[in-house]
Amino acid sequence: MGNIGRLKEDVRNTWSGAWVEQFWQDFRYGFRGLRRNKGFTLIAALSLALGIGGNAAIFSLVNALLFQRLPYKDPDRLVQVTGYYPKGAFAALQEQSRTMDIAAYTTDTEFNLTGEGEAVRLVGSAVSANLFSVLGIEAEVGRTFSRLESQPGQDRVLVLSDGLWRRKFAADPDIIGRMVSIDGEDRQIVGVMPPGFEFPSANAQLWVPRRMDPSNTFAYWNTGFVPLVARLREGATLAQARGETRLLIANVIPLFPYPMAKSWNADSTIEPLQQYLVSDVRGKLLVLQCAVLLVLLVACGNVASLLLARSAVRQKEMALRSALGADRGRIVRQLLTESIVLGLVGAAAGLALADGVLSVSKLALPANMPGLAAVHIDPKVVVFAILLAVLTGLVFGLVPAITASRTDLACTLRMAGRRAATSPGVRGRGALIAGEVALAVVLAVSAGLLVKSLWALAHVNPGFTPEQILTVRVTPNQSLCEDRWRCVALYTQLLERIQSVSGVSAVAANNALPLSGEVPAFPLEMDNHPLVPGQTNAPMIWAGAITPEYFSMMHVPLLAGRSFTPADGANSELVVVISEATARRFWPGENPIGKHVRPVWGEQPWRTVVGVVGDVRLYKVATELPDWINGVAYMPYPQAVGIDKKLPSSMTLVVRTSRDANYVSNEIRRAVAQLNPDVPVGEVHTLESIVAASKSQERSMMWLFLSFAGSAVLLAAIGTYGVVSFSTAQRMYEMGVRIALGATRPDLFGLVLKLSLRLVLTGLAIGLTLTIAVTWTLRSFLYGVGSRDPIIFVTVSVLLIAVAIVAGLVPARRASQVDPMTALRAE
């Protein structure tokens, strides 16, 4: 009958559930084997943890922000109308469109809430009455706006966010119908939105109807240019909406009460809303996902190399298994199961690391992005990590398993414990290590470029001196400034009181602090640059409103003319000071002092240029101004106007002091409360922290890449050491023969070191070629450095050569000290 045991196994294999039993046996055996080899398991699991943990963290962001459906009704039919539109244009588009229901909204609009304890400044949105119906979302408590509540006199209503309702109103169940004061107007709370509703940004705490008053022509057509969101109507397609939009905009241009350029919003189109919301971060997320995939590939290569070495050691075990009746498929399955177990162990450790990687990754994205704060390691991410562990287990375990299953039974048993001069897996391990080094080079160069970019940003002159300066936002209601003298008097008295505080050496105020993200701008007509109706728009100018001491205390240099003085009051000659870049752009080679400018609306008077100051980084450290801003003009506060023709009410106090921030903050709050208790006072920040925060995304991106690159280089170094060390151990007999034939110890040292260098140099050559091909994807994240910076390429090359030398030193030293008699006897 033959082998009874083998016959029993063949019969059991016909059972439908036999594979489950065999898998469980393989799983337990593999786990016991990993537990016995703790050193191997630790190195392999940590290698995989770095790759799987990083991928799990970035996947959680990519899945939540790029692929997870928006939490609205039929989100696939929601679209964004690109461009910005005044109320009149919005009303015309809304009325004429046959393919879309269109709604309007403002982004991060600030409101004062008073009469509910301490006055506070809140962030919200002024929206068209149909916004919530377009999004397809209902209020959690109460209702949203009705169509009539955008009309003057009927718009005194308010919808709260769930967070504001709970934090400020203690989740009062009777909140509906309650009256609160918003910007000095009494509004009735009609609804509370559900938790997690974050439109248009994560900062939104309340929503008010956007007043539509065609009788106020200036406000209806000249101010309040906002973005539009829409829902495709039943049967309408994206292509149809895009075609209609071009025609609608062409029809709207003649409706403006002033000549509007024919090119206005000519490039406007329709984009899916989800795609539009993530357009600023899509590229960054994809780059990060590619980076962590490279780390995972390096980890897989490292573990595959370790398994190849382990399979060489287990040749006798595999031969015995074959001799006892195991076929090749059974051996491969056993080894693949062990690889999967190893992958799962790495996934468990990786998930422990993923939360930290996710926290740092969030810092590389805009904080006000909808849904970002809620991203976490959820069950979907855990499932993804498990699937990734199984997949990587199959990937890095397949080649070693097949190699081990090809054992020559007779040859292996005949050799018994003797080692061959060469191992069948050495060449394959060398190829894997060269690939690891190549991928590590890509990550190291990318990290180097980001480090140099951040270094360049750190050395950018922002145009002002931030040391020992505190800032605080003071935001009275706009209604207070309807009589201009009241706001001027408020800030004059406030600055005088703060100036008398102990330790304060200087104090000033401005309407838009540098690097704060605020963009106070309006179109300006200039001498020698007449407007041509219907052909071009007036240049958009950053319109600063400042007090006389601002330039001196911020150390902004005066380059020509004079600065402002207290004599530049509301009833004196209207004057402006412009930046150096503005003077150079509009009056090149001319003296700008005495030139004239004026806002482009109504019958605004001309203003005289009396000074030129140095350029200041107003928008970002890396970008002085947004692309659509053409220059900078400063006005003395008593003469200042905004796009709405009104005096700016909200100002930022800038205080130079050597005192503690808490002390100064308390003094400012006390002074404001004495002057007007209904004026909210924001948090005190140092200007240095604001400058640092403006670089936070670049800094977080750099640290992520440094971590990824460091992990890849470390894994490549470990892999190189492993290959060289294993190869040297396998060649000890050869080393003994070489010494017996006259080779010197330096010869053996150099022989082993050459192997390490050959592996790394091969990978370095491949990696540099790959890097040149792919680093162009980082161009949008770099400042002051090219994507092919030769210094970074040379530095990384030197680093990898040093890694090769370090990785080869110990094996080379061991080889050079071999005793030929011992080596020959051992074989």
C-alpha cells in the first residue's frame, strides 16, 4: 500500500476544508519560527512598520479628502462655478441658467457676537438663501433659510454650527427663536446645522443670508465678489453646464453699470465640487503617497533580502521536507504563509506609528480644509493596512519562497552542514539592495531639496523686523465706523493708553497684518495709466490702512519722500505711500513722489503719492503678493477706505514691548473694555510666531520627507550590511585559500569593501537617473532652489558612498582577520 501517512494526507487533501486546516498549521508554524528568531523578526517587522505605517497615515488623508464622497445629497451632481461674482452677476446667472441651481457664499467672513457675555469674534459665511437646499442638507435643529430671507428687512436671521451651539449656548434645546446681536444687528436664530457640517471651510461657525438689494447699485455690482456653488439639474451633464456657463458670462458682462472688460471670467468653467475643494492639496497628497510607497518598496526589498539569506540557511530543512514527501507547492505555500505572518506583525507595529505620521501630515495641509480635522485612523485604514500587509507579504516572500523550493535534494543532503563558496541567493540579494539604494536616493534628494528650500525661506527678508512685537486684533462693529470720527477716536485713544503701559516702547495699528492671510484690495487708477473701458481692468492694489508710527516701529525703510504724520487727518490732503515694487512697476525710471492715484468707483478724489517704502512680504514669506494683486498702497487710517467705500473697522494692534505677552494682553483688554465693552479683542500673538506659522506647511513637508528619506537610507544601509556580511561569511573558505596563496589582509579588506561600494554605486547611478526624471513634481513646493540642484545631488551621492563604506567596514574587518587554518578546517 505504500506510505500510510502519505496516503492519509492525500485523502484529507480531498476534503473541501482541508486548506483551512493546512493554512492554520502553516500560520502557527510560521509564528513559532518568527518567535524563535527574534533578531530577524525584529529587524524585518520594524522595516515593514515604517513602510506600512506611513502608507496607512497618508492613505487615511487621501481616502478622506480625495475619494470619500462629500456628506451631501447626490454629491456627484454638485459643482463649482470657478471665478468670483458680485451679487448682480450671481442673480443674473441664477435666473438665466437652465442646467444648474446656483448658490453663492463667502469664505471665512468675520462677525461680532455681543450681548452673550464677553464679546467674541466668530468666523462664518454670508450665503444665498438657497445654499443649503443646493447642497441638499437640512438643519439638525430648526430650519435653514427660506427664499425670501435674502431680501432687505427679512434677512435678520441666523443659523449656528453645532460646535458654536454647544460651546457658546450650552446646547440650549430652546435656542430656536432666540435673538442675538451680530455685528450690532439683532438676528433671530432659526436653525442649528448637524455635527461635521463644514462648508465652505472648517472655520465656519455661523451662516447669515446674503442681502440682495438691487436698489443699492454699488453694493450690488461693485463689491462682494464671491465664489459660486451649484447643483446640476435633472438630466443636465457637466459638459452642458460648461458650455452654458461661457454663454451666460458673456450675457452678464453688458449688465454691469460700468464698463467691464470682455475678458472678465473668460476662463471660468464648471468643476466637480469635490475636485475643486481639494485642488490646492491634491498634488501634495499624491506626492506624499508616492513617497511612502517608495519607503514601503525599500522595506519590502530589505525583508526580501533577509528572507533570501534565511532561505540559504534553511536549505537543509527544505531538503528534509522534500525527502519526507512535501511537494514544491506545499513548501512555497508554507514560506509564503510565514511571509504574510511577518507582514501582519509589521502592520500591527505600523498602525502604532501611523497616528504620529498622520498628525505631522495634517500640518502640511491648510488647517481650514473641510474634513481635515476629522481624519483619523479608522477601521477602513486598519483594513487597508491588513490588506497591504498581506500583499507585501506575498511580494517580498515570493522570490525567496521559489528560491528555497528549488533545493537540490541529493546535493544538499550530501553537503550536510558544509557551506558552499557561493550562495544561490547572493546575486538576487545584491539586485534587491541596489534597488533599495536607488529608491533611497530619490527620497534623499527630494528631502534635500525641501531642506534647502526651507533654509532659503528662513533667510528671506520679510521687509520688517518681527522681534519683540506682539499683535492683537481689535474688531468693533462696522456700524461704529459709519461716523468715521468715532472709529478714528477709538483707535487714537486706544493707542495712547497702550503706549503708556509699562514696557511698551511703540504701538501702531494696521488693517491687514503681514502674513495674516488677509487681502484688503481694490482697483486703483494711476497717473500715466488711463483706463480703457471694455479692454482692461484697473490694477488691483493691496490697500493698507495704517497709523503714523507703523513704518518706524516695524522697521520698514522709507526710501523716498515722507511717511505719514498725525497731520494726515480726515480733512487734510489725501495722501498715499506706495511700495518700491509698485513705483518700479508703474513709473519705471520716474520719480513717483507727486504722482496721483484714486480708487476706481464713483467720483473718488485723487490721492497724492508722498512716499516710497521698502517691499514687505504681505501674503506669504515665499510670495510677496497674490498673482492677481499688482501693487501696494498705504493710506493714513483717518483717510482710509475699503472696497465698500467705508473706513476699515477691524484693525490689528502692533506693540513693540519687552514685557510678558499675558501682561500686555490683559492691559489691552482692560483698555478696550473701558472704551467700548462691545468690541471683541482677539488672542495676542508674537509676530515671530506668525512668521513661523507662515512656513509651517513647508516645514511639515520637509520633516515628512526627511523621515521617509532617513528610513529609506537606514534600511538600505542595513540591507547593504546584511548582503556584504552574509556574502563574506559564505566566502570564509575562499578567504582562507586566498591568504594561503599569498593575499595580504589589506587585500581582503579591500575585496569586501569593494562589494559594498559596488552595490551602493550601482543603486546610486540608477537612483540619480530616476531622481532627475521625477523631482520636477516637487517644483511647486520649492522656493529658491531648482529641482535639479547640483549641490543636493552631490551631497546625497557623498552620503550614500559614506553609507556603503560604513556598511562594509565590519564585514571587511572580519574578513581581513580570518585565520586561514581555522577557515580551511571549518570547511
